[in-house]
Amino acid sequence: MKKSIAFLFTNGPHNEAAGREGLDALLAISAICENIGVFFVSDGIFLLLPDQKPEQIMAKNFINAFGIIPLYNITSLYLCADSAIERGFNVHTSWLLNINFIPANFLNKTISLYNHIIKF
């Protein structure tokens, strides 16, 4: 049986290093695991908003690096529709990646299909 890993991003981009560390881990693990799902939930959806200017708050701009995920053949990308709507966004919002916009109940079922879950 093939191992599968779900990466769950739940934290915003500039209040801690979880997003940057999660991206580093995701790209590293993609070299040894082919079945990877990436899920953006809660404040993690802010990792996918383009045109952020973190340098204005003296933070490093790593957000555009999320745009390289498809180059690593990671195509199972999901954004929690409920989280987006709660924060004033929708399917028509411009996101950094071409992402599957799915409701929370379906997202939870999809995550449960993975052998391992790593949360950032």
C-alpha cells in the first residue's frame, strides 16, 4: 500500500514561521512521496493570497514560493470554502494557485483518506 501524506496549513503567513516551515517540509517530502495532498484551512488560506507586502511589517516575503508547488508534481490542492467565506473571500477571489475550493465536510472526508497528516 502506498503511503500518503496530507499537509494541513492552518496558520496565517506572517504571525509565525509555520507557513514557511511547512512549505519547506512539503517540498522536501515530495522527493520521496508521490501521494501528497495540501489543504489550506482557517487562517491558512491567507498563504494563498497574492500581492501581499510583508516587508511593510518587517517580515520576509515567502508567499510567492507557494506558487512553485505544481512544479513538484503536487496537484491535490484544496482550500476550505467555509474558511474563505468566513473571511470574506469566495471562489472568484484571485488565489496564488489553481486550487480546489471545497466545503469543510468534504475537505474533512478527503483528509481522512491520507495515511499521515502534518499540520502547520
